[in-house]
Amino acid sequence: MCARLSAAPGGVVAREGTLMERSRLIWIGLFVGSAVGGYVPALWGAGMLSFSSVIGSAIGGVAGIWLGYRLGE
């Protein structure tokens, strides 16, 4: 990803757009991770609103947020 550099106050060089890119990656990770985590228990016969599906969705969402944050660095 291409980011422009700009001089911030104090002579520090900051990258513009990185916060927005990281935020977008975190949201994508949240949605994809929670969808995959909620669907995996359905593969072995659990319902889409079962306890294991809800827990899987939460775990997948947290993993997606972590992955999105790491990719945005």
C-alpha cells in the first residue's frame, strides 16, 4: 500500500492514511473472522445459533481483529 509522508509538528515524519487502512483491515477481520468462526460448528451438525456457534463467532472475531491489526502495522 502506498502512503504519503508528511512532516508532523516537531519534525516527526508521519504516514498519512495508515490509521484508516488499519481500521478498515480490523473491520474486515472482525466480519470475516466472526462469520467463519460461527460457521465452523455448523459443519459438524451444530445449529447456527447454538452455544458453540456463538462462542466460535466470538473467538473468530477476536482472531480477525488481531490479524487485521497485525496486517495494518
